[in-house]
Amino acid sequence: MLRSIVKVSWKKGDSGYEADLLVAEPNGFERITLVPGRSFSLEIVNERRCTGYAPEPGERAVCPEFRKIKSGSQCSECRGKDIYSGYVRGDKDTNLDGSFSVYMAQISDMVKVGVTRDGKIPERWVEQGADFGVRVRRGLDSDEALKVESSISSDGLTERIRKEAKLPTKDEPGLLRKEMKQRDFGGEVQDVQSLTRYTSMSASGFQRSGLFEGSLESVRGQIISNGRLAMPLTSGKVIKKPEQKGLNSF
């Protein structure tokens, strides 16, 4: 049976932040725990299926046809039903309530700027696979936060980092502190990877699709590793049973 990747989600457990994988199926969803040492034999292929939509905050509905799509993670019908689509498009009548923070995060050899809800730090850094993070502004409404983010971004910091650029991990926040100093930003720098239950990610190879086999060693943001190969779990991509081998513990 085909499944499409929705996302890797994180929650705080007794041993630190831990991850699980949410996948979409024709008739529903399944969560797969990403426990260190768990055995996997799966194949990520260059095919995409719609992951459904969010009818309300915290809810997920299945795509009625589990449609095959050319790019992204949603078909046009589900994207139109998603409550967050209007905000992404920048519709004037769409607003997100609550207080927001602007942060900077060091991920491998790059530093990014971003926006998240005040209560989502440090979880947002964990979700992105950051090495270190710092909050530079807090208590803003959504529009104010996006304006601050845009101002910092226009001054030379990126808002997005490609998954293949998120490795290798870094042990020191030197790049982040340098960017903070240039912009006269204060704040407490936090070691993000120490907040998770996983060991530091090590891998000699990185590929976006293909076979992933062996025991799970580490998870970093949306990337999994068996110690040899790092593979991103990209939203919308299809996971299937390997052509030549059975599916183990998945």
C-alpha cells in the first residue's frame, strides 16, 4: 500500500524531544514512532500524493481521492480547503491570533531567521534541525513579526535552508554569535540538539529518495539517519514497500 509523508512531528518526552512520522493513506493517517534502534526497510520514490488538509487548528482531513500530484504536498482541492492556505497567500482578511517571536537559528554552516508562536520555542528549532537558536524579539502580533523577519532577511540572512545543507552538525554557535553581534542582538543562545533524545547525526551519504534500511540512529528535524545514510522525509513524497525486499517494522 502506498503512503505519503505528511511530516515528522516532535513532542517533549521524558528523555527529551522525540519524533514520530505522520503518513497519509487512502482512508486515513498513521503515526510511526521514530525510536532509536528501530529497524526500517523502506523506499522513498519520486512520486507524490496529496497529504490532505487542515479543516481546523490541530486537525487533519484525508484527501478524498488520495490524488497523485506533480509537486508540493497538496492537490488544488485540499489546498483550497486548508485553513492556513490564505495566510500563506497573504490574503488581507486572514490573520493569526496570538503572540509571536522572531528568532535566529544556526543550522550547520548557515544562520536563518524565522517566526513562530511565543510558546513554540524551542520546539520550532528542534523541528527545523537547528544546532543552536536564540530568540531576538517576542510578544509581537503576526504582522509585526513578519515585518521584523523581512527586515532581518533583507540584511543578509536567509529564511530557508535546504535539507542537504543542514549537515554536518556543529558543536559551537560561533556563526550565530557573529550574526548576533553584527546586528547588536542579545539573548540566550540555546544548544538545540541537546534537547532531543537522539545522538548527533553522522552519515557519509545524503539522498532524497531510494532505499533506507537498517536501525534508526538519529533524527534531525525532518531528516533520518541509520549512521551511514541521511534521508529527508519530504512532505508529499510516497513511501512504498521496497521492490526486492519485504517491509520490516514499518
